[in-house]
Amino acid sequence: DFKEAVKWYQKAADQGLAAAQYNLGAMYENGQGVEQDFKEAVKWYQKAADQGLAVAQNNLGFIYANGKGVEQNFVTGYAWWNIAATNGQQNAKKGLPQVAKAMTPAQIAEAEELIKEMISKNPRLLKEQ
């Protein structure tokens, strides 16, 4: 029962458990047990990604690159995919060259700067839980 799963993921996510935050994000992204809500999915993926959970970082990359619940932003998508790929996430390694094809060299340079800034603000991004 998805509604029951959402209830338990919510409790664990509120306690700061990255895996539960990711799972709750996935439930919102897919509309399982809750109404589909990309903005809510982004909120929970962000919390898990900030703790270094590569799969959540990958999903943020996808969401930003495709503009699901957020304004499409290749620079931010590239940055999240790059961080996720650095953490060993295979889907991010596949997505990164795809988004790079749609970007200008200036956008890629901007994304590289964003990555450095994100990691300097939160070194935990590179430590998968």
C-alpha cells in the first residue's frame, strides 16, 4: 500500500534519513500514494542530495535538465549529474554527455564553477551515505 509507505517514509524523512527523503521524493515524482507533485519531489530529493545520496543527485540532474517542476536549467542539471557521477551513479554518467550536447561551452564553464561553489558550501555532497 503506497499510502502506508508514504506515511512511514515521511516520518523517517522528517528525522533526516536521506534514503527516506529520496524514497518520498520518488513517491511524489511518480504519484504513488500521493498526488504527483514535482515541486514536492524536488524538495525531498534536494534534502537527500545535500547529504550526498548519489541517486537523489542523479534525479535532481534529470529534473533540472528536463524542467520537471522547476524551470529547465541545463547548468544546474549538469552540475547535479556531474556530482552524482563523481559519486559513482551510473545513470548520471550516461546523462551528463546528453545534457552537455545541448549546452554551449559558456554554459558548461558556468556549470563547472557552480559545481565548485556547491561543493565548497557543502563538502558532504561528495560523501555518499
